[in-house]
Amino acid sequence: MNRLRDATSPYLLQHADNPVDWWEWGTDAFDEARRRNVPVLLSVGYAACHWCHVMAHESFEDEATAAYLNEHFVSIKVDREERPDVDAVYMQATTAMTGHGGWPMTCVLDHDGSPFFAGTYFPDQPRHGQPSFGQLLQALVDAWQTRGDDVRRVAANLREHLNQQVAATSGQLGADVLDAAVATLAQEFDGREGGFGDAPKFPPSMVLEFLLRHAARTDDERALAMLDATCEAMARGGMYDQLGGGFARYSVDRHWVVPHFEKMLYDNAQLLGVYARWGGPLGERVARETADFLLRELRTDEGGFASALDADSEGVEGRFYAWTPEQLVEVLGPDDGAWAAQAFEVTPGGTFEHGASTLQLLLEPEGPGAQRLADVRSTLLAARGSRVRPARDDKVVAAWNGLAISGLCAAGLLLEEQSYVDAAVAAGELIARVHTVDGRLLRVSRDGTAGRHAAVLEDLGCVASGYLALLQATGDAVWLERARVLLDDALARFRADDGGFFDTADDAEALVARPRDPSDNASPSGLSATVHALVEYAALTGSGRHRQAAEEAVATVAVLAERAPRFAGWSLAAAEAMLDGPLEIAVVGPAGADRDALERRARGVPGAVVVVADGPREDIPLLSGRTDVDGRPAAYVCRGQVCERPVTDPDELPA
């Protein structure tokens, strides 16, 4: 066992029995490199990463490769989900040097942490014009020992590049920019298969939320068509688990047939909310199944949600999820097996590997076929349960649990499923109890014990939004105060002079550069997540300070939103809400069918902030002074704390 035996990260623990003498990230590792006068090899990945496993098996478990690493390098292993700040800095370097990034990420650093080489996966043997990992290591050692001036020059240039912090150019994310973003998205839209661009295709969760809000505000048919086509294609294809619910990380093809099978919490948390708000029979079914998947397979004993499920089981990617026609017959019998093969697109040649197929449901049977489908799915899910399951990365990440809380609150309220809201409350209490120490948020916990790593901006923004979702779902004002603490911390320690935000606090560990990236990736950027929380908090409280901070921050993303809206979906969604107010709806009056009808209509308004109570409440400013109307429940529709007359008829509320 190497030094990683004492780590809390499941990814680091996967490497604890490597013959490589791994170090965790920290000053001790760099001190050791100085003492020995050797370079630092930095390897970054995450527990559910398929190619991380491949490189580990080929190289880090190989005795000869490990011996060479141990003699000539100090080797550091980093979990990118635990240390997104470290990952962000060196991913920027990798992209600058190679034109692309990804995991596993392999960088070689000098004693100050400046990179002079960066790449991703390297095979154990030369392939396709790419050197082997061993050849690469020998070349790097030769450069370090014989061409020190070149190494120092490259490292200095890269360090300077990483520290070129240019003040963001502010602009206005007004209606014209939002319309233009839809037009740009339409040019990149795959009108035949749904989604954007070509393979691989990732679920565009935040862009879909923007399109949903834009279509609701403007009746833009282009936005609605892109939303509908993409939501349906993803739900029908192999990227969606047709038996157990939940989405894989991405599709390797443009048709959504073959996924990269790892299941990430952040994807499913966001898509849960999108499908619940999209609605209709398919949207409601997918939202319910995805919520059930979260509670069944990702929920931890402490009430939080684990980070991911691996792509592999028994060392083979997708084995847990793929089926052959023969396997279907074995489980279901000849008649139902043949019927299921046709229903789920399971072919004799296979749509995946080794003659197996991913399950798709391109046509949903009706009438008696619907019940047959339900019975077949139940039987296959039970049979699949006897297979070797993919490993679970059971660390609890604050930001992604914040996303899960928001998604579960949306699904619970829209589908009228209290168990989802209850699960969201439990996750929120875990974050408040375990992840909050001396008033500050910590990023990860495992088995109910918080790690030592400070939260980054996305943690504060996503958790604050989750807390505000809990306020709206439960009416408990403690969540409003907890959100305020996080947002004030973000404004005090993360804000940049131009109104934007850094991803790390001003008193965080100093790296070779202070990361700052406003673009969304698979999950919201720290900036866009924080803007959403600021807007919601301002709507609930009337705080001009928080509203102004949101406006200044979102203005720094205007250029990105115009040029590359696919990477600014969550900021665009926030801008849609801000352009619409956002709508603030207070529903007040005695509980019962009339209030339920008003609440149901209000909850369905995309981007609206909604609170419900028996009567006026001073602990939630949006409810202050709100009363029923002649004993009948009433809804107050407001924008910027300016309200229209109260209505008692749900049909008078916005759609």
C-alpha cells in the first residue's frame, strides 16, 4: 500500500495498492521533488472514468513502469472531483499545449508547480503515432536532466499564460442577445437526431432549461422544437437506462444509441428538473424514474447522494446494462423475449459490443402493450440486479448535492411526490450539518465525515440554490438564512473587481494561477450557479444588493453567451428569469383544493419563484402582508416586489 491508503477519495483509494509511490497533492510532495531534484508527475482523474482505469491497469499497476516513475519522479494523484481548482488550472494548461483536454490528465511540473508538459491518456505501447507512456517518461527525464533551460523557459511561458487574467468585457444579456442565442443554437442543432453538434453528444441540460424558459416567455417555436426533439431523443435512446432510470454521461454516437455508461449525479440531478418541467407523459415518467434511480442507487446512508456509478463491471464497460437476444429469452421466455428484443431494439448482431445491444425504446406501446412493457421491464430489472454491479463513488460533493436538492424539489412538487421533497430535505440537512464548519462550506464528505477541502464557487452557488428550493418546497425559513450565509460568503471572498467571480476564495491555497472560468460544462459554472442563487434570493427578500451583484456578474458572460451559447446555457437561463422579473408568486390562504389548484398552476411557471403559506409571514419577505381574499386562497404575482392585484382563479395566473 502506498501513501494513498489514508485518502478519503474513492478514486485515490483505487490507486492505494499501485506499485507507484503516489503522493496526495500538497507541499510535502513538492518539497520531496526539490530535495531529490526530480520533476513532479501529476495524474488527474476520477473514480468513474473508464480510460483512467485503462491507464492505471496498463501503466500504474505495471512494476517496471512504477519503478521508473519512483526513481525519476515524485508522482501526485488528484481526484478532479475533490480538487476542481487543481484540475481547472492544469486542464487549462493541457488545452493550451495540446488543443484538447480530458481525463486521465497527465502533466509534468517543476518544483513551483508550473507545467512544462501536458497531455491526457498515453498507452503502454506506441499506437496510432502516439508514443508509449514509458517512452514519454524517458524523454521527459532526458529533458529535465540535459535541457534544463528549455524546461524552465516552457514552464515560465505557461505560467505567464495561466496568469493572464483579463478583466471580463461586460455587456447586456437583453432580449436581443437571448433571441440571437436561440438562432445560434438552431444553427448547431441536429434537426434529425436532436441535440447539438455531432458525436460525442452530451446531455445539454442547462441549454434545455434556457430553451424551456425562452419558449415560455416568447412562444418561440424554434426553441420549443429543439427542446422537444432533444428531450424525446435522449429519453428514447440508449443513453437513458430503459430499465432502471437515469442517464449515462454521454452518447458516443450522434444517434443516442451507445452511451459512455458511467452515471454521474450532476447529469441526473439537472435532467431530473428539466424533464419534470418539460412535462407530458414522457417527461413525467422519465422524471419519476430518474428520481427513483437517485434514491435507489445513489443515496447514501447519511441522506446525501453519491457522486457516480462506474462505467465498468467485471472490468468490462457496459456489461451491466447491455443485453443479447438470447439473454432476453433466458429471462423472459421465448414469446416475451422476442417481443422485448423488438421493443428495445436488441438485434442479433448487437448495437454495442460482443453482439450485445443497449436498450432503446423508440416507440412506446399503448393499450395492452403498455402493461406488457411494464411487466417486462420489471422482470428484466430484477434479473439485472443479480449481475455484478458497477462500483459506486460514494463521496458526497456539495455542489452536486445542491443540484440534486433542486431537482428533487422540482420533481416532488410538480409530480406531487412528497418522498422526493423529503429526500431533498435530508440531503440539505446533511450539507448544513456535516459540510458546514465555522460558517464555511466544505466541498466533500464521505461516510458522514467532511473532508478537508474548502468549497469552490460552484459549491456555494449550487447549495444556495438548493437551500432556496427547499424554502419554496417546505416554507421553512431556516433555508433562507442558510442561503444568505453562503451568498454573502461568495460576495465577500470570490468576487472579482469587474463584477464576475473567481472559482476559488481569496484566502484559498495559492496555485500557479487562480482559476476563473464562467463557461458551463457538464455542470453549471460557479458564476452561473451563483447568479441563479442571487436572483432567487433577491426575489424572495427584495435585496437590491444581491440583485445588483447578479446583474453585474451575468453581464460579464454576455460575450460568451453571444458567441458560444452552448457553453453559457445556465447564464442564459438566469438572464431569461431576470428579464421576466423573475416572476414572484406568493400563494396565501387556508390549505385545501382551492389553494392546491393555485399552487399547482404557479409551480408550473418556468423560472418563477413561488412560496405558499396559510397567511402572511414576516420571516419570508415575499409573504409579508399577503392575505387571502375574503377567506379564499389568493395568488400574488409580482416582479421586483411590485405586485398585481391578487387573483383567486388559477386561470388568471401566467401559464
